[in-house]
Amino acid sequence: MKRWRAVGTVLVLGMAALVGPAAPAPASDNGLSIRPAMGWSSWSFVRRWPDETKMRAQADALVSSGLAAKGYVYVNLDDFYQKCDANGFVVDSFGRWAVDATKFPGGIKALADHVHAKGLKFGFYVTPGIAKNAVTSNKPIEGTSYHAQDIADTTQTHKNYNCKNMYRLKYSHPGAQAFINSWANQMASWGVDYLKIDGVDATTVADVEAWDRALRQTGRPITFALSNNLPVAQATTWRRLANSWRTQGDVECYCGPGPNGSGYPLTDWAHVVSRFTSAASWQQYAGPGGWNDYDSLQIGNGDQVGLNADQRRSHMTHWAMIAGPLLLGTDLTALTATDLAMLTNERLIAVDQDGVAAQRVVNSGVNQVWRKREPNGDYIVALYNTGTSGTSTVSVTWSQVGFTGSAEVTDLWSGAAEGTVAASYTATLRPGETRLIRARPAAAAPRYEAEDATIFQGAVESNHAGFTGTGFVNSDNVAGSYVEFAVNAARSGPRTLTVRYANGTTADRPMDLTVNGVVAQAGRSFGPTGSWASWADSALTVTLNAGANTIRLTGATAYGGPNLDRITLT
């Protein structure tokens, strides 16, 4: 939607390294998680009963199965490694959680050393606050003259899923940060490479900030993950502070026959499908250094996980399309051949690791289509039947995907070439089935994205669907606002210039077109398109010089121009 803005200045944008909507805030600058993490986490299968033997076995299986060679390198110990009494967590001499020595007789460092010896990385778990036992016994804060009672707010508790009894910290007191630093330093000394802080919500921003500072001061690179069901209203905060953040509650169904719903099945189709809407809401916040985490990947142990083979392929397809961390939750010592083939499919892994989070372009009943454009100009498209009964025919036009003409299509699950496909793509899918393709536009005309041009009195935005590249230009509502494209021509002569634009008003938004400083057409009409997400093409002929040229589109009225997506030259 067009809006009034103060007069801006000239802005020159370079070519984006990765193609996707521009992030609304910088990612964490800790230099980690440039691509989504891959590995295994203990919660789904091991649940409340982790121990040293189980963790070592899973680490060994990650290597022997060949998964580690494909990039699955994290071995993450989740909750329930701690020792509890009637008052909550048992603590060490400095008030930090004590590890249950009956479960981990060698200690956490010995486990991390085993993981590292396998060429893998070790992950650990914590929640915010300070344990009640630390406060009751008034434990000293390591390296300071402060004590637990100086820093604890005993009127408020934190969310905790195990021993409970975690008091909030008074971050106005310097001892609070010192306490978190001491805990982070202990983890670093053990060899922790990845830390999940659970129980995060809108009230715990100060805790996340404290842990971010603490991890940085250790001097050890530790990937920082937040959990769970974080509010999207604070998305820019999570992106600034962490490398991933859980967008929903657990993917586990807790519907197994064991205590607390443990055992198989681990999940169900409804828990997976619920991530589709979540992914659409969070899509814009994913990018190098920070990722939307949709929880564990429940593939490995066949149908008993609660998903049939079609659903498991859709599960992996979607996590890859939305560039989510691929952290397995299954038993790696009992992988089926079918699931191992899914998990080691390099084409699917590449879709996840391209670092581009897909957008949803079709959402109609059980039919969904998602698309993303990779840095080389190819489009990755996933079509889904999310239903539980009946086949469904799912279609998408290339225009919805982001280009026109025909494309060379490859099925990414099988690797089979499907030849040249014109205008649109259709698949008839079983319930829960997916089709994942790579579409390479055929002999595309030179295209220049508006967001890569010089912009005067305007801004790059991505809040309306259907654009190509990383966004579109929303010019200010003033006469004289412009977008100027630098284009090259192999030889001089006439070209067909096609301008892709959107005009969600009911009035014309004319623009003056100049080529190399000379007016080629004054007051060129850009009429209404129906909505700001409905894009139209306007074509005219221009004459270019051999070599470098400039093409400028300038708002001709006080309302400025339409939203500009790109120009093409043929």
C-alpha cells in the first residue's frame, strides 16, 4: 500500500548475495549459522531419559550412517540431563545446574570430547534464570564478591519444563550478567558448540540479551538457538540476538504409549502441516546468520514416527523450502533405507542450504505452492496436497512463480528431467504428497530488478506478494521521485522495454521515461492493477546506445509512481 513519507535521499543498491525478501532487521553478527544448522537433537526420541551411552550411540550413528558426511554435524543434548531435588535443580558451588552423574558419569566434557573426536559438534540446553537452590543457599557468583541473593528476584519465576523453581534475575545488578557469564564460560570449557535456551517469550528479552553477551565473551563460537513458540511481534529482536528461533510449540504429538506421551508415534501430520501457516508468517525474517526454526525433522524410523512416506517427503521438502534447521529427532541407530535415502538426497539438502526462505504463492484448500529464486536465477517450486484423503490437482503459473515464458523443469526428488514446460506446471498428488521441482527459465530476456537500481525518494519493500528478486520499489508520493536503471547493450538500436508494476489505487500513476537523459515518453500511463499484489506489464519501444545506458522512470504527479518490480529488455 502506498503511504506518505518524508523526502528521501539518493540510494544506490548493490546486487543481493542471496535472493529473497529483504530482512527487516540485521541478523546476529556473531558470524555463525550462515546456513541453517544440520544434525540431531535428543528430545523427540530420547525425551526425558538422556544418558551418556545413548548420546554416544547417536553420535556414532550420525557418522556411520553417512549423515555426517552430508552435513548433519550437530549432536544436541536437550533437557533432563540435570539433577533435581524437592526444591528444584541441584546446583554446583557457583549456583549453576548440576549434571546428573548417574546419567553422565564421565561428565559433559567427556561427552563433548567424544562428539568432537567424531568430527561433529556438541549442543547443550538451558533455560533463563537462577535456581531456587542457588538462592536458598546463597551461592557465590564465580569471580565476584556477589551472591545469588543479590541478583535473584524471588517474587517472579521463569518457565521451566523440568525441575521448575527458576527465579528471574535482576539485570540492573552487575552480578546477574556475571552469573550468566560464569555459566557460559563453564559450557565453553566443556566444548559446547551450540546452545539452546528454552522457555523464551516476550518477557525474557533481557535474558536473551544477557546470554548473547555471555556467549560472545567466552571467545568460543557457540551457535545460539531460542525456543519455543516465540512471538512474531519480536521477530526483529530474535534475529538481532540469535541464530535461530522456534516459531511454534513442539512438533511432537505426545501421543505415544509411554510416560508423558513418549515413544512412537513421535508426531502426526497435523503437527507438520501447522508449520505451513507459521512459515508464511515468519518467512521474511530468515536469512544468513538467523533462521526460523520449525522444530525437529521426524524422518528416519519409517511409518512408526506417525507419518507415511509421502508425508515424510513433504515434511523434508517443506523444511528445505523454508530454509529451516534440519535437526533430526529420530533414532539414528534404527534408520530405514527409505528414510536414509530421503535424508541424504543432496538435491534436497541443497534446497535447504541455499539460504533462501520460500514464499507461499498458492493457498487454496488442501493445495499449496511455495517458490523461491536461487542466486543463479533458477526457481525452486514445491507443490503440496496437504489433505488426508483424496488426490488433488495442484497448479501454478510461471507468472505466480516469478517469471514468464517457458522453463526447463527437473524433479528434485528423483533428479529426472521433465523437459521444457510452458506457462504453468500441474501435478496430481496423493494426500500428503509433494512435488518439488527446479524451473530454469528458458532464454530469459535481460532483467533488471528495481531494488538494485538507483532510487530517489523511495524505498525497497517486500510487504506485497508476487514480486521477483528481493523486493520492489515503493516511491514517495511526490512528483520527481524516480528509479534509474543502469543497463548495457551489446549494440545500438531499438529494444522492447517491459516495465512490471503494481498500482493498487483506482487512479493512474503516470511516469516520465527518459533514456540517457532524453525524454522518450512523457506521462506514460501506469493504470490500476486491482491491488498492490497484482502485477502488470507495460511495454514500449526505446532506443539504446551500444554499451552503458541509463533508463529513468520518474513520478509525474504529486502521487508519485506505481510500485516498480523490474524492467526487461528484448
